[in-house]
Amino acid sequence: MYNMSGDDMIHIIGAGLAGSEAAYYLANQGFQVKLYEMRPDKMTPAHQTGNFAELVCSNSLRSNDPHNAVGMLKKEMMMFDSLVMQAALHSEVPAGSSLAVDRHLFSTYIESKIHQHPMIEVVREEVKTIHLNELTVIAAGPLASDALSKDIQEKFHIDHLHFFDAIAPIIEASSIDMNVCYLKSRYDKGEAAYINCPMDEETYHAFYNAIIQSKKVEIKDFENNVFEGCMPFEVMAERGKETLLFGPMKPVGLEKDGKRFHAVVQLRQDDAAKTMYNIVGFQTHLTWDEQKKVIQMIPGLEKANILRYGVMHRNTYIESPKIINQSFQSKAHPNIFFAGQISGVEGYVESAASGLNAAIQISQLLKNNKLNPLPKVTMMGAMAAYVSTPNPSFVPMNANLGLLPELGFKHKKKMRKEMYYERSMEALKQYIGEI
């Protein structure tokens, strides 16, 4: 059997999505866990509270379709009794065919489950040094403290440990003019859950020009370290006048009474009480004065009360293929595991899934004295393979069907996604039966 060193305790750094998920799984497997969280004593540039698993950027966990990559990932997580999926279903708010949550209810549910678990000890302090002789999961998230980041860099000989992304503004619902805006989900999928702000061509051009001319917050080295999956909308706008029309302002599928608009800005419900809405895809690093100006140029938002402005923040991640194996375990220091965005996955669900996967691997190591990587035909296994496979231009990656192995037999193209899903479920059932 694997010989636990240190104080016979599994240490988890960070009570975000990955850390909370890992702690809950391991505790349910009968292991003593010590979960460290530095907030609220020491805050980050992006967090608003000291709550566990606080959703910093969007409140959306994306598609619910199991034939979609992230939908498949959610189904896989549920098979391991995922704490994050429990919380999401508990705090769900309308979002068409997507899964969105009330942020406060979501984090409160997770924190309550963690605090109530007899096998988990919560320590509210900053971890500045990693002890290589202690079984540890580094799930410090995209906003690891400077001291911890420095220690990781020194112990793992890493030159670069960050990129940048941004947060979208949140608007008070009562300040939205519903005489101008209308409720609808794209292509009428699911219930009409999004507030849509329509623009004609003239309004769009004025809005676009205002964005281009707006002042931005100065961030050193920003342009060289931006993550494509969380691109600030003003950076997207700089790529061309039509770029936003194929991104967050795409009008297709959002017609009203048969009329198609030149552009549409969507707002998504952010809390269960429907008092707050975030602007979909409008993560930004404009100055607050400029944000207010351009947001109030959007039809229906002329009197918008901005409850939270968008901000730019640093994301921390390792160059995973050089550092970890397919079980999220450090190649150089076997007691150390990475999980969450710091491990090179991107997205809320992906981060939680990596924490769950790392916890499964630790459990297997302690029970059977060996790692047991998840099958690559599952989305969880495919993501683990991506972050551990040599790649000269490695960047964080969302779940996507392109990570999965080909089916290997002739099939109808329209059936491919369904077959991927069915293959994943069968492989996972067999895997769970074996462990």
C-alpha cells in the first residue's frame, strides 16, 4: 500500500471549485482532509467574497446537452456524486438550454457541505510554501497568491506561470428597459431565459466606435498573455468591425416577430431572485467610466445601474505537459497533485472535473498503491490526457469533442456525438465497477 507521509493527512490548497470537489470526494472515501483557503483574510483582485467555490466570471456552467462536450462532462461527474453538480442543480436559475446558477446559493451549498463533513478540517490561512513530503493537491485556482506562485515556480522550475482574462459587468434588473428589450433564448431553445437588447446598424456602428476609442486599464504584458476563450470584448472589437457580430453580439436566432436585428446584446440571469443580470460575453478591462458610457449606449440599458464593473485579472497555470502525468500527479514530486485552472484546464466545469479526477487518482493510490487514469474515451479522461501530453504550444483548454479519440468505425455523422456520449458512459460504468 502507498505509505502516506507527513501527518497522514491530505492537504488541499484552495477551496475553489477544484479544491472543494477534491476535498469532498476524498472525505467521502474515508480520508482525512485539510482544506486551506486564504480568503477572506487575504483577497484576490477578482473575488468579491470569502465563500468557497465563488464563481468569479460568469454564473453559467454552459450547455446541458449530454451530446455537447461540457454536457457530457457534467454527466460523468454526476456518476462520481460530484459536489459541484449537486450545488448547481440546487441553485439553478433559468438559462434556456444551459445550466446557470445563483452564485450565492451555489457557493453556500458547497461551503455548508464542506464544513459539515467530519473528515474535512478547514484552515483559513494563506499557504505560502509547499511541503514536498506531504500528500498535497494544489488547487489554488487562477488567482494563486504571489508567495505561493513564487514557491511553485522555484520548486517546479517554471519560467512563466500566468495569463490574463476578464470579468463581465452585472446589471440591476430593475434598471433594464423591457419596453425595448425582450425575452428569448437563441433559436428558442429551452424557455425564453435571456434578456435581449436589439441594435440597428447605425446604433451598432456608434457603439463600436465608442468601444474602439475607449480608455483601457493599463496591464503590463497583457496583449501577449490573453486567453482566447475569455477575450475582452474591446480586444475582440479591435480585430475588425464585424467580429463582435460573430461573437457575443451575434443576432442569428434572436429574431423578434420575424424581424432580424443587426446586432443583439444578451443579458443572463445571475441570481435566483432575478434581480441581477450579467452581460453575456462582455468581459472587459475598460476603465469603469468608459464601461458605464458604452453600456448605457446599448438600447434598453440607457439607465442601467451597474452593480459590478468588469475587471481584468491574472490567471495562473503551469505548463502542465512538462510537469504532470495523466493522473494530475507531479512527475518530479509524486506527493504533489495539481487541479483546477492552475493545472491547465479552462472553465468552471472543467476545473471541478479536474479536482474530482485528481481526488479519484489519490484515492486509488492510497487504496491500491497505484494510479488508475480515467479512460481517454471519457471527457474527464480526455482532458487529463490533453494536459499531460507533450505540446510545444500548450495553452489552457475547455472541454471539447476534439479531445476524444475517433470512434474507429463507420457511422452516420449526425450520430457521432450521441455515440461519443454512449461510449463515455459505458467506459465509465466499467471503470467505476473496477474501482
